[in-house]
Amino acid sequence: MIRRLPLNLAALVVVVISVFPVYWMALTAFTPTKDIQAETPTFWPAHPTLEHFATAVNADGFWTFWRNSLAVTAAAVLLALAVALLAAFAVARMRWRGRRGFILMVFIAQMAPWEALLVSMFIIARDTGMLDKLSMLTLIYFMTTLPFTIVTLRGFLASIPPELEEAALMDGCGRAAAFRRVVLPLLAPGLMSTSLFGFITAWNEFAFANALIIKNQDDRTLPVWLSSFSNVFGTDWGATMAASTLFMLPVLLIFLILQRRVTSGLIAGAVKG
Amino acid sequence: MSAPSLAAGRRETPATGPPPAAAPPRRTALWPYLLIAPTVLGAAYLLLYPLLRSVVISFQHFRTGELIRGGAAFVGLENYRAVLGSEEFRSVVLRTLVWTVVNVVLIMVISTVVALMIARLGRRMRLAVLSALVLTWATPVLAATTIFQWLFQSRLGVVNWLLVTLGLESFRDYTWFADGTSTFAILVTLVVWQSVPFAALTLYAGLTTVPAELYEAARIDGATSRQVFTEVTFPILRPLFGLITSLEVIWVFKCFAQIWAVSRGGPDGATTTLPVYAFQVAQSLHKYDLGSAISTLTVLILIVALITHLRRMVKQEGEHL
């Protein structure tokens, strides 16, 4: 026990450094302004209050930005899921010329330097009248999540034995019906976790939302709104942290749903590479 | 940290070999191509076209006038000459390299130590550390940037309070974000804080796959802990180290959101890295041609830096397919 003490202390330091910033955000969000501005900070919720959440939620356009973020994210993820399912099926279940090249391109697309495309994407959006449009953001988020979605779904599909489909085909199902009745139910957990990861990426995206929504302020998304917190809340740190908390909540929820896959599934996949 | 990037680590799932030969190839001549058509079209318009457009614009004279009226004229290598000839660009490249090296080295060293530590912990403490890392991992980039701005706030920030309480009186009301070096340091802290969970958890998962017999054998042969790491653990996990390092290089090198949200590349350009610089030149100065040239150079530098990783990936994938 005593021999393990230094090790456990080190572990404690890691836990504190990891958790403290998030704890501090939540704590500040619940602390009355008077206490936030006190000379000595308090490290536990002595007088918890919801006033900052009220300020954040009642801030100009909060619900609009929330709705924008949700709409763009959901549309992008669903689109990516549909398109990726087709491609993943072709890759995992069929033999064709160019298959290897296609997979390689998907892997390379996964590493695409999106940040280097900000300028040309701005010009393309402007030329096609897509500037300040949420649909442009949706398309971009669709493309940023697509390669990852294909790779993951291909993995899930490959783990479902093709014999199951063949049996259904023998029983007189068409290929589409066999897929819908046999493969899709088995694929559901994979679809679920893949789409949730896509959701997180799109929900968090900042660079394009910041570069492509310029004039029409009502079309901004939450990350961009949050980045301008000093314009919105001034020096009201309680409200700023309440807004950050509300922004983080859906992501945290998803991580809780996915917790097993986060630490086992994806990482196990990474290790086998 | 973004999720696809996490899963970029997922290179090979258990059963992703070639589809079994038993799958009947009948009537499949056209189908696969129809199935991948939406993906190919999407990538062509939303990835390839912007990439090519960026390259084309980098060879044109493209300012506000051309943006509105069109009809940009080709000017050959003029933009590249202007960019490469400027003192500013060279200092940005240097800063980007320093930024990448400092971040990646810190991320890899800390993650390795943390992963080795987790492997030695008891069950309860291990669960606590894993949960804490996942919590950090789950924190959205923009939430993390606002949190760090609050932590390092000059008058009410908890960091300054702590430093003053520890007797460092000079940190009373210290304005971190007014100084280039301290802003740079905070951004490094932020990026390392956000990146360690993925790397540490992945390395830890890798550690658990090393057979315990190997450790025992090394111990029986009288190896020290250090020798066990350099002679047993590291060689086995070498491919994983390579993969994670490459991924971290990509993420850190092209990092934009954190820098833009915290400092917009300031103060006085002290945190301007290549992606930030390209955006500034194009969006604030309306020199879209120079911005595109910088973006193109950014991609080229990244490709050169990762050429070994890309080559290995192509080779490995070739073997698996």
C-alpha cells in the first residue's frame, strides 16, 4: 500500500488536471456573480444559483443558434450515414475493379487538411450563392464525416457473416429485402455509434462556420456564437460558463451513451491497425 | 477533439479482409459503382474541387475585384514568389514547426507516462483516471477555449489566484493574453490537455495487448523497468507509436479553431501558424491569391512531413485488401 503511494498520487494529479477545468466551468456557471468576483474563489457550490443559465438562455438568438447547430448537425450526419452505407456495402460485400484504390482514397480523405480549404471553400460558396447558408455548412460537415463513417460501417458490415444474407436470398428474399430484414437490424448498433461520433464532429465544428456565415448573423451556429462570448456577455463569466456548459451537455450525453465503445470499440480498432 | 480524427486511428477492424470469395459475383458488374457514386460525387465536389480551386487561385491574381467580377488572370508563380520572399512567411513557418514539435513531443511523452501509469494502477484508481480522461476528451474545443480563457483571466482567474497564493506576487492581475509568449504557452497547454486523452487511452489499450509472459521473462532475466520499456514494450508498440504520432502531427499542424478563438493569431502575430496566416491574409486582407498560395504550401509541407506515414499506410492497406 505504501509502496504504491507515489503511483496513486501521480494518478490523482492526472485526475485533477483532467477534471478541474470542466469542474471549474460547471462550478462558475452555478456560482452567484458576487462570489465569482470575490477576492478568494470558492471551490464548491456554496450558494448554487441558476441565474447564469437564465442569462445564457435568454441571450439574443440563443435558441436560434441552438436550432441551427442541431439542424445542420442532424442533416449532415443522416446524409453521411445514407451515402456511407451504400459505399460500405460495396466495399465489404462486393468484388470490383478499383476497390482497393477506393478504400485508399477514403483513408487519405480522412486526413484531408480541411483547414487549408477555408479560402477556396469561401470563394466557391460565394460563386454559387451558398455564402451565409446553413445548407453549405451541412454539405461540408457531411463531407468531413463521410470518410470516417464509411471506414467504420465497413468494419461493422464485415463482422456480419454474409451467409446470413445468402440464407435469406435462398428463402426467396430479394437482395434489398435481405439487406433490410437481416443486415440492417444487426447493423443498428454500429449505425448508432457511428452517427453519434459524426454528431460530435459536426456539433463542434468552428472554422467553416466562422468563415462562411458572415453577414446573416441569424444563421450562426453555437460554436461561433460561443467564441464571441465577450460581445454577448461582456465580462459576465457566470453566463459565459453557463453557455459553455449548455453547449457541452449534448456531447457529454453522447459520450455517456457510448462509453463502452469509446474506451473499447474504437480504441481496440486502432490497436489492431 | 473531433471524433473522426479519433477514429482515424481505427485502421483495421477485425474482419475487414477481402470479401469472401463465396459471395456470388453475378450481376455485380455495375452495382458497386452505382453504390459508391454518391461518395465519389460528393468527394469530387466538396473535397477535390476546393483543393484544385485553391491551387488554381494560387496561380492567379485574385483580390476583391476578381471575387466580385470574376475573370481572374493567371500570373504564374508571382504569388509564390511574393509569399516565399516575405520575411513574415518564413517566421510563420518556423513558428508552425516549433508549435508542432513542442505540442507533439509533450503529447507523446505525457501520454506514454500516463498510459504506463494506468497499466500499473489498482482497479478503482484506474477507473477514476480513465473516466477523467474521457471527460476531457468529451469537452468540445470551443467549450475548452472559453474555459481556458476564464482560468487564465487576469483579475478573477483561478490560475493567477493560485500563483499569488503560492507567493508569486508578480502574477497579481497578470494579463496572460497581452503577451505573445504566454499566449503561446496557454495555447500549447490547451492543445496538450485536449490531445492527451486520445493518445493515452490508445497507448494504454495497446499496452494491454502485450503478453504478460514477455514482461515476466524480461524480469527473470534481470531487466530494470527502464530496460523493460525500451527492450520489450516500445518495440512491440512501435507501429502504434508511429500511428499516433502521425495523427497528432496532422491535428496540431493544421490546428485552427483553438488559436482563432483565443487569440486570432495575436498578440502581434505571436500565435500565427500557417492555417491561421492563410485565413488572415485571405479574409482580413482580401488577398485570396496569396491566401491560397499559403494554403497550398501548408498542404505540401504536411505531405512532406508525413511521407513515411503515408507510404507505410499505402503499403499496409495494400497487404490487407
